[in-house]
Amino acid sequence: MQDNKMPFRQKLGALLMMAAFGFCANVMAQGTAVAPSTQTPADQNATGQQSAAAPEQPAKPQPPAMVRTQVPGYYRTMVGKFEVTALFDGTFEFHPELLKNADKQEIDKVLTHHYGKLNGIQSAVNAYLINTGDHLVLVDAGAGKLFSEDKQGHMMENLKAAGYQPEQVDTIVMTHLHGDHTGGLSNKEGSLLFPNATVYANKLENEYWLSEQVAAAAPPEKQMFFKLARESAVPYLSAEKWKPIEPGAEIVPGIKAVAAYGHTPGHTAFQVSSDGQQLLIWGDIVHSHAIQFNRPDIAIEYDSDSTKAVMTRKNLLKEASDKGELVAGMHLPFPGLGYVRNEGNGRYSWVPVEYTPIK
């Protein structure tokens, strides 16, 4: 019996010793694995124990180039069932010294407040395209390239960007015949830029600006205004597409001429009416929104009759504010659409429209 038990005890002891040995070996192995290496990177590279180099970081993408182009210069609104598109032609600057009836210190204060400078007043040049559903009517044609190759003359490209072609315009109405309103009617070669359109201008404007006798009697510094008006009108006159109108005339249904004399002898506004809504396109009633709303009595050197121009401005500002009527101006900040607010004591302010989708 003892001979049988001894092998069993020996076997059990051997198993226990083997288990203990395995446990110690495992602990030692783990200790070796986590122990920090005493080799330097140089040693590791030298012995080939360093793993492969980390992958390079991808290069940062280059920033995109600046586009440096402006959005097309048009803005749409609806007046009843009529679609009205404001068209940007460009800008010009005039010197504050051209303002009349003005106190220099007051003007300087206003200009500093609005622009932070005193050496020039920027003014927009706008035109308006009205689609009545039956007619496509352009109100003024901008300056074209009469005065600058880049600062003005963008009305045509913006008309096309707005989805129309000059051949589709059948009617053009003129607020007056200054070059910054007529220059876009024809090109330097004398070709019609709106070949299918008939132009309508106030009879008094025609008799003044298109008369060689009146031009000959004008001061030398005014001669250019007559020359530019005639050059723009002649192609349409030759094609028998230039017609005189008088206040109260309805050029097409919903668009009526309104006397707004003073800035020029026959300066004309246009009342646009559709489905109970109205828009008054008043031409050059205001040249500087920063000054002439607050001080309607301040005239500008370009006025043919500054006294009458001031009276007309005061009357239209009061009328527009009383009626809460939408107005459009050729020299108001683009798109030149907004409302007149009565501030009391004969002073007004300009409230431009907010950008809104077409409904």
C-alpha cells in the first residue's frame, strides 16, 4: 500500500512545483514586458529595434482664391400685378460745393456722420424696368459710357442678368434728358441699343435740350449737356421713335406722367399703378439722401431752376410721406426703393426697402 501512495504524493508535489514555477515565470515575463526601455532612440535605430517611421501628415489644403466680382445689379419687387426691376448703372461722386443754400459747417457735419469724409458725395445711377404683362417699359437708360468706361454703363449687362433682352423693351420713358439718364439709349456709333422701343419724353424737355437755338444761347459750361442730349436722341428721332408727352399722359395702361419741374424744365415723374398698389418713380428729386431729405431746401448746381426744384421736392416728400407710398429715385442708394418718413419741422428721412423674396 505504501508503495502505491508514494508515487501519488510525488506526483502531487511535482504538479504543485510546476504550477508555482509557471506562475513565477509568467510574472517575470510580464515585468519584463512593461519595464521601460533603457535604450535611446539612437540605440534603437542602431540595433534595428525602432519600428517604421510614423506616416507623414497630409498637406493642408490651399485656401480658395478670391472671386472679386459683385453680384448682378438688379432687384425685383411687385407693384400689384406689375413686376418692377431696379437696374444698377453705376455711381458717381460730386463735390459738396455743388450744393446750394447750404451752410458749409452743417454739410461737413452731415457728411462726416454718414461717410467719414468731406471730399465727395457718392450717388447711384439707377434705372427701372417694368413688366406690365403687356408691355416692357424702361424708365431712363443710365449714363452708358458717356462719362466713364467702368464707373457707369452697367445697366445693359444687369438688364440681361435680370432675364431680359434689350430687343424685348417696347417703351422707354424719360424723367429728363441729362446725359446720366440718356447715355444708355445708343452707342458711340449712333446705333439704337433698344431697336424695338419708342422713347417718350416731356414736350418741354424736347423743346429745351434738343433745340439748337436754346443751346447756342446757353453758357459755355452748359453746352455739353445739350450736346449729349441731342446725340442720344438723334438715332430715335431719325427712326421716328421719339415722341413728346405732357403731364397726365398715360404712356401705357398703369404708367402715367407727373409734372416734377425744376431740376430741368420738363423733369417728369411716373406714377405706376396696378391692382390698388402704387409706386412713384421720381427721377432726380433727391441727389443726396444724406442731406436733402433732412434739408429739402438745399439745391444742387445741376438744377435748371433751383427755386422750383426745391418747391417740387418739398411737395413730393410731403405727399409720399402722407400717403405712405413706395418711391424710387435714380440717385438714391441702389436699388433706390423705399419710403419717406416725416420727421417734423419740414424734415424727412429715407427708409429703404428690406430685401424680400418675390411672392
